[in-house]
Amino acid sequence: MRQSHKDSLTAASIKETILNSKINHFLVKSFFLLLFTVLFTPPLSAQVYTFFENRAITPASIRAYPQSQTRQILSLVGKWKVKLPSGLESEINVPSAFSFSGKVTFEKVMMLPKAFESRALMLVSEGMGTRCEIFFNDQFVGAQTVGGAPFKIDIPSEMLRFGAENTLKIICDSRLNVPNAFPLSPQAYDKQNFAGLFRNLYLVATSPIRFDDVDFRYHVSDTLIMPLQRTPAALPDTQVTVKLDLTVSVKQFDLRGYSLAVDSIGRKRVVAYGQLFLDTLKVSDKVQLAQFDAASNQVIRAPSSFQILNAKLWQPTSPTRYSLHLELLTSTGDTLDDLTFLLGFRTVGFASGNFQLNRKPFLLKGLHVSEETEQTANVLSPDDILRDLMLIRSAGVNAICLTELPNPIWYHFCDSLGLLLFIQLPVRNAPSRLLVQPGFLQQSELALQESILRSKFHPSVIGYGLGEGIDLADTPEAYLKGLSNLVRTNTQGLVYFTAKSLQPSPYWQYSDFIAFSDFNGSFDAFKNKFDFAKTLANTEKPILIAHYGALAETDNHNGYSDPRSLEHQAKFLLDRFRLLEEAYQQSQPVSGGFVYTFCDYHLAIAPVLGSDARDPYLATFGLLTLGREKKISFQMLKSLYLGERVYNPPIGSPKSDFSPSLILASIFLTALLVYLINGNRRLQENLQRALVRPINLYMDIRDQRLYSAFDPITLLLLLSLIWASILAAFLYSLRTNADLDFWLSHFIRAALLKESINYLALHPHFAILIFALVFLIFSLLLPLLSKFLIGLVKRTRVTYLQLLHVWTWASAPWIILVFAAAFIDRLENNAFNFVVLFLCILLFLIAFSRFLRGIAVVAEVNRVVVWLTGFLLLVLSLSVLFYLSDTFYHTSAYLQYQYHGLKEGLKIISTQL
């Protein structure tokens, strides 16, 4: 009888073992099938390569190049062949731009006239990017590493074939995640980086002896003029005198085979002359600038000076410019080279806390401008630029700010229209640790040098910005000192930067303004910031509101009580300009400000809360749409700047963002939990044991008394839904938080994945399902990984189902947060959210600790060893992930940057309290 009972037990045990084996096989197979389906399903669409062309740019279009009668220009505008990153080839029209990441090869075949054989050739670009390598006939000519900066590069004659076809090849690399990239890899709310040959491009043929560079400085002073009749009543008058110091550089190439006239004693004499004109009126006699004997491969630099009596200064109401005509003559009077520059004279400075132009107070009524249109991206024609400037000028704007390296055509039009121009480097919210890296510092200096070189003749350019959001709590001195010295040494303009947080700092010595920005903030916060800025400002360093503006949803007319409405955007500008204007009228140290921005533009990374559902990358800060349709805020700005009557926008009512899905999900999960507990006695008992006596439960799992997969799978589904509802609630509650958006953009670099997260953050009902699936996959994968690790150190018969039981019951304490999602959604309280986040971290650590303890019991391994090993692997995994993130994305630098901003913000708040 005993033997029969033993045999029956053995048979039952064998059946149970077979059943467990089948269950394990089914679960593992199903899990891998699900994982394979999710990860390796091929994309439904191939990569799309889009180019933005502007066919309005033709060989006859205006160029940002000095006038010359002797130099010949060969336009490169037109059809080019392109090779895409995929290897495919196509034909496009240049100038053109692209926004995808990768390398694109542009190639053009051209015929060079035989007559060019005795000439020197250079390639002139008004802007290309991001990093470009230039080849002529497959021979490397040079590289341009600063995207958007105008440049010129000489082409050695031995690389060229005259009277035959030549191939020009330019390789454009748009990637910003490479070492020494300028600008830095984009973060949240950074503008879209466009690459390609997006501005005018041409070859210039010159004499082998030519003007290479012209540098100048001038001093404006008042000269007394005595009256013609010396009577006691006669008082002396004054006139403006300008002393112009000029330095010309003449470059001589290889002169072998070049025929040059000789003088009476056999010398190949060359003379450089200069002369000033006002319109067609001669202002000065022809002045000899230099005289030398021609010699191959030499550079001649010669200083000289002009004095202009009764000079007319450039100013917005009368933008007077002079012409400087330079020419190189041989001993027989033949012209080798000539150039004509337009230049103006003006003074900028400060007195009594005000910015002064030509020694008169001048309130900057500024506007930020972004180079982008709806159809052509940043490929703007001269007509596009002029149209925008005329519209800007009609709104009463007297100064504009460009935060990219701009098309030099802007300088010419601003000179003629009387608009002041500020140029700001594309450096935004960058940690000091990255700013002072030698590679980035070199690239930023090169970008600033190119900007200065192309703008130094233009009187409209009066300021150079070194960046936005500089961290003064860190050590950016090497960056600020080097660049500010570059501006002050080579220009007669101003230099500034905006701080991440206002604070007393010795680094303000590298700025001529106390500058800060305000985006989407409350008026009270702006006023507090403005009042604190006044404590830092003085009569020689006034306040500049570098940028202020608000994001507005397209077609949102809910009134200014809705912080994302078009009316709120207009009210935002009204309140801040009135405060600024009132301070200026009270003779406080205020110089003005720049409204952000002229028109909408595209972002590099889609934000969580996009302002246009049709285009998630569109930043709707603009007074105009990308298609140049006026918004309410444009009329508001026009009324403010022109001193017209201003009407308050309607207050309206804010749009409700209530989403019932999180509350319904919490109610459903609570009801489901109650139903499972009351409807399944075994689940109820095991859940109670998991919460109170987990060791006894782990022993039953070890002894295979718990062999059913239904209970752990059921509870795991419930837990996955609880985890998903909490995560969805956090994302929905913080969807307007800029810090959350920053870190999501920092860690998630795949555009499609970031767009998906954005969608889930705004649609919690769908997010719960997706996140639940992710958590379920993770929970199915964790026991499998644990089984693999256990097998490495000990031969054991622990099954996948046993480890799945352990993980599921170890996570049981999470059920206390079954209704947390509803509270997170409705309370909208940061303190409560912080408490819930702390509880989530604590519960994860508790669940992980219980899981390790369960592994020790089931696998019969020392508990301390398992705990130490488990937590060591957890810390090691997180450390590796952080190391990789820090290596590629500079995470630690941005953490420090954010920490400094938070600390200084709390200091200001505590000081005001």
C-alpha cells in the first residue's frame, strides 16, 4: 500500500514537472516572439531626403561682395549633382538646404576660360554648412568648419584646367554630435540646424596682384570753427571731424609668366591708391597708400589715414555712407585691381545709464529675426530679406538681432534702411565646461572672427552677442574673455551675453550690458528679475532685455487668461514694454530690449507640448507665422513702438486641459484589484503572504508548491497597468515643464521615439496601454536575465516560472499606489508629485531587495552574497549608462549647469523674501 502511494506521488511529480516545463517553454517562446516583433519589424517607410531650394536666387542676384571693375565673377548658382547618405544620386538647384543628419556631396562641372590662366581664382561663399570640405578636380582645397559663416578661399592654379572642364566637389556634413562641432549638439528648444550650400556661391578671378584685406578704425570728434567776423557776439561753432586710419593688405601670387609693365629704370613698380567719395562728390584727394616692387608670393601691409571735415554720421533717420575706392596701378597707369567699399561712421556708448548713438540717447526698440521661410527654409533671396526688413521697419522697429551667423545681405540692407543690427553667436544654454574646451573655443573664435571680418565696414552692426544662458556660477572666463577681447580689439561695437541667472559676478566686465531674457514667464517673475538687474547695472552698463517673448498656439483665441493664446502673447509684450519704457523715462539704467521673434521657426527637437498639431517641430514665438501672416502681437508691437493708442486684449477664459482617462484608469484598476482579491482565494492568500510573510511564500515557490502561471501573470498585468498609469500621470502633469522636456530631449536622440513620447505625454489613455506593455516586457525579461546570471555562478534547477513568481510577488507592495495616478492628475501640486516620486523610488528599491531575497531562497544561495551582487550589478549598470551618456551627450556638464541655475534662482527668491 505504501509502495502504491509512493508510485502515485512519483507519477504526479513527473506530470507536474512536465507541465512546468511546457509552461516555461510556452512563456519563453511567447516572450521572444513578442520581443522580436517589437524590435525587428522593418520600418514601413524609407528615409526621405528633403531639400529646400530658392530659385529666386539667380546669377544676377545681389551679392555681398565689393564693387569692382577689374574682377570677374563666375556664378555657381544653378544645377548641381548631389550624392545622398544612402548612396543615391540626384540633381538639385543651388543654393539649397537640407535638415536631415549625414553627409551630402555636391558636385558641379564647369568650364574655366583660357583667359583665366593668368588670373588668380578664389571661391567665395556667403554661407554654407555645417562642416564642408572643398575639392577641385579631386584635390583638397580647404575646409569650412563654421556653419553659415561667409568665407573666401584661394584655389591654387596647379589644381585647375583652363580651357577645359573642371569638377568642384563640396562635401557638407550636417552632424553636430561630432568632436569640436560648432554649434553644439542641439538640446530642447534649439533651432533647427540647416546644412548645405544655402547661400550665394561664386568664383572670383582677379589679378595675381590684388587687394586681399582692408582694415580700418576711425575716431569721431568735434572741431571748433571760428566765426568769420571776430565780434564779441560771435561764438565758435563745431563740426564733426572723422579721422580714418586705414591698413590695406596686398597679396601677390606666383608671377611667373605674368607680364607686368616696368618703369624707366626697369622696376616692376606697383602703387596702391585710395580715395573717399560721398555719393559722387570727392571727399578727399587720391592718397597713395603703398608703393612696392612686384615679387612673387609676398604680402604687403601699408597703413595710412584720411581726415574728413564736416563729416556726416550714419544714423537711422539719415543713413549716410561714404564710398572708399581702392586701386592698384602699374608704373604705366594700368589698373591691376580695384575695389569699392561702402562704409559709414557712427559712435556708440553710454551716458547717464542710457545707450547713446552718436552721443544722443537712443532707446532700442528691437526685434529678434530668424532666417527661415515656409517654402525655402533658410535659403533666403535678397528680395525675401528686403521684404522682411520693410515689414519690420513699418512696425517702428529700430534694431534687429540675429542669433545665427547671418547672410551678409542683411548688413547691406540694414545700412541703407537705417536699422541697427546685433549679431549673436549660436551658443545657447551651454555649460561652461563645454565652452572652454580648446576645440569649441577655437571654433567659436573663428566664427566671431568671420562675423567681424564681413561686418566691419557696416555701420548698422553695433553689437556682438557671445551667447545666451551663460552660467556665471561656473568658470566661463576663458570663453568670455577671449571673445570679448576679440570684439573690442577689432571693432568699434559693443559686446554682450545673457546670463542663465542674474547674480553679481566679475564676469560682467566682459559685457557692455546687464542682459537677460524672459520666455513664457509670469509678469511678477519678470519684474523681480528686472528689479534685481537694476542692482547690477550702472550708468556705464545699463540693462538690456536680450529676448522676451511667449509661445502661442496657432488659432488659440481664448483671451490672455490662457497662457498659450495669441492674446496672451500680445499682453505679454504689452506689460514688459510698458515697464521698460517707464523705467527709461524715469532715467533708470535701461537701454531697451528685443522682442522674440519676428516669425515662427522650426526646432531641432520636437517639444512635448507642441504649439501646432500639424507641425510638432514649429516654434510659434513669432509675431508672424512662417508664411508671414500677421498675428495680434504684431499689431500690438507696432502700436507700442510707434506710440499709437494701445488696446488691452480680451481676458477670455483659459482652455480646459482636463483628461478623465487617468481618473477612470485609477477607478478601473482599483475595482479590478478588489475583484481579483475577492474572486480568487488563492491570489488573495498569496498576496497577503507576499506583503506580510514573503519568506514563507518564497519557500513554497522553491518547493514548487506554486506552479500555476495564471496568478503571477494576472498580478503582473495589474502591476504593469499601475506602473503605466503613474508614469502617464507624471508625464501629463509635467507636460508644460521645461526641465522635463530638456532631459527627455537630452536622453532621447531618436526623432521618432521623441515624437512618440510627446504623443504619449499628451494622450494618457493611450500612454497607459503602451507603457503597460513596456513594463510587462521588462518584467518578463528580468527573470530570464536572472536565470542566466544564476546559471553562471551555480548549477541549479531554478526555473523561469519560479523566478517570474518571485519578481511578481516581490513587487506586490506597489498596489498601495493603485489610485496615485488620479491624485497626480487632479492635484497638480509639485510637492505632492515629489512625494509620490520619492515613494516610487522607495518602492522600487524595496521590490528589488525583496526580489533578491527571493532569489536567495529559491536558488538556495547566501542571502548577503545575492544582495551585494544584485545591488552591485544595479549600480554598475546605472554607472555604465551614465558614463556612456556623459561621453556622448556631456550629461554631467548639463547636470551641473542645471544645478547652478536652480541654486542661484533659490538665492534670488530667498533674498527677495
